[in-house]
Amino acid sequence: MRKVLLLGLLSLFAACARGGADDGAPVPPDSDEIAPAPPGRVAQAASVIYKGKPGDNVTWLNWPKQKSLSGSDWGSMLTDIENHLPASYGTTYRDSDKLTWGHETSHGIHAHIRNANYVSGKPRNALYVGGDKAALIDEPKIRKSQVAAFIPSSLRGSRYSLYVVGQTAWDDTPLYLWDEWNAYVNGGAVGTDLVDSGLFSGGWRDGVNGQLEFTVYGIAVAMAVEKYDPAYFASNVQFFEFLAFEARRAMTLYRKGAVMTPFKWAEQDAYYAKMRTSPDAAEWRAFAVRVFGEDFVNEAIFGDPLKPSEPDAGPKPEPDAGPKPDPGADAGPPTADADGDGVPDAQDLCAGSAAGANVWTYGEWIGCAAGQRRNAGPFGGADSDGDGVVDTKDLCGKTPAGERVWTYGDWIGCATGQHKD
């Protein structure tokens, strides 16, 4: 009790020395003026108003059925795939193993659509996903061999040597790896459909492990593109949309098939665990989060349920939110970008973002990465005492360095006990 009384008297004495208890700023609350995590880069693509989740905005080419064949033991997915291959190919891609049949026929469809949509000087790949839908994707200007360095050692599975390091004839076609990825996903879809329909025959087989392994390789392609073809990486929305779509489709099918008796396998379960936890895969995981957002990675890749959004989780993206560039600003030419985050200095509210950080590209946190504070508080402009509150709003213009201040209200810019200017 004595200690409490003594502290109270000391506080009162200090307040009186400052000219009265009401004349000094009260203790500021813990500041919430830090940037919330921006959505993934795909969701912020400048050329689109993003709708839905990553992968929901693929531009699809309608590829209708080319024939009408059926088999009593084919199942719906294999029937779909077979009927989207032109009749002129006959039975070229068929196999006694129906998963292989679906896989190889997918390659045939890809090649046919690719050739049918050839544009001179613009190499691109075509990927058929079922349901009359195919995606055309321009080839980035990288080599397939450049992808290898972005695949963690712990995730170099049984197909790494054949497809990533091998097949050198395709080295100038990096989306060859996506062609294989999509074929494995289609083959896995055939397998899970056959099991669901009671049509699967035979014993155990490696039915869904390929699409698991190629999800790692498919994302590694994007990592290589970011380094070696940054202009493509920054602008090709179709590339990112299909990457997100395919990762979600592949991993959803994997989780479905991995518990089916014909496809269960402890080795693939261990591989899946390494994707989530292996230390050498941290950069791979971080890239996926940076590009697509943490919610997408947790839900689509790792199958975790989404957590409800916190009420104070920060501003929601709005296409027209935030400050508009001041045409009279003297912050330099509109294209100047000192921290290289893609936001011009004249608009950037957090000018010191770390290299490679995912930042808000619009709104009241434009140019800020998760956890950053705006250069001059929530209003923009000069901040002489560096307390995070712009001079024109700062009521205590000479706050000592490092002091926590009020960022709003009657004491904005003031630390504990400071007098207003």
C-alpha cells in the first residue's frame, strides 16, 4: 500500500511540475498503425480488378469434344480426356493402365491445341484440364535447366532426374514442366474417379504421387521466372492464375487420392510432410506465401482450414482505395522507385521496404509490406521528428527519437507527458 501511495504522489508531483495533470499527453496505446499483410501479388495485379481467390481468373480457351466415344470401364474423367483428342490420332496414346492412358492422351491434346493456336515468334503452351477448358500460356524467357536450383534437395523426388535435369531437348521450353504436371494431375483425376465409381481394378500403384511432386516443380518454375525473366513475372497474370489454379487442383486431388487404398503410400506422405516442414524448403514456402498469400498456401497446398478474419486485421483491398498521387509532388519522377517494390516513390508510403517484399499496390498502405509503418504516419508528408506523424498534423513537433506517440486524436504526435506545441 505504501508503494502504491508513493507512486501516486510521485506521479502527481511530476504532473504538477509539468503544469497540471491535464496538460501533458497521457500514455499512448500500443500503436496499431502497422501495415496488415497485403494479399498475394496475383490478387493485386494492376491489369485486373481481382475477383475471388488466386486461380479463379484463368482465361480459358473453350475446347469442345472432338468425338463421342465411351467405354463401360472408362469412368467420366478418362471419357472426357479421350473425347477431347481429335479422332485423327486414333489409339496412339492409349495404354492398358488407365491412369497412364489419361496422362499420355493429355500430352496429345496439349500438343494439338498448342499447334492449332501457334503464333509465329510467340511460343506458348496449352494445358487441358477437363470440362472443355484449356489454358494458353506464353513461355517465359528462361531455360528449363534454370529451374533446378529452386527445387529444395529434400523435395527432389523420383521424377526430378528424368524431367527437371533430363529431357534436355526441351530446355528452351520451361513450361514443359507444367505440361508434365498437368498430365500427372489429369492421370490422378482418372484414378480417383475410377475408385469413386467402383471401376478401379488391379493392385496398388503410384497414382497421385506425381502430381504432388510436380506441384513443387511447378512453383519452382515461377521462382526461376522471377529471377531470370522479371518483366514476365511482373506482368503475366495468366501465368500466375494458372499456377494457382493448378496447385489448388493438384493438391486437392492428391489429398483425396492419398487416403484411397490403391494409392496410399508412406513415402508420399513423408514427402508431403517435408513440403510443410523441411528447413531447406523454407524459401520455396515463403515464395508461395509472398505470391499468393498465406491463406491460399495454408488452404490450397496444405489443406488447413481457413481461420476467421480478425476484426482488426487491417483494411480490405478496394480498387479505388487510398491516396491518389499528387501531380504537384516533388518526390521525383513518377517512375522513380528507390526501394524497388514496384510502387513509385511519389506514391510509396513505406519507402524502405525490404528487397523482394510483397507490398500493397493500392490503398491507404500503398508501398508497405506487412508490419511496416508509414514513413510519415497515416497522412503522408514531411515528418521532422521522425515519430510517424506528418508535421502538418503533429501536435508535438519535437518528440525525442524512439518515443511511442499518439497516431490519432487530441494528442496526435505526442509522447507520454509532452505538451502540445
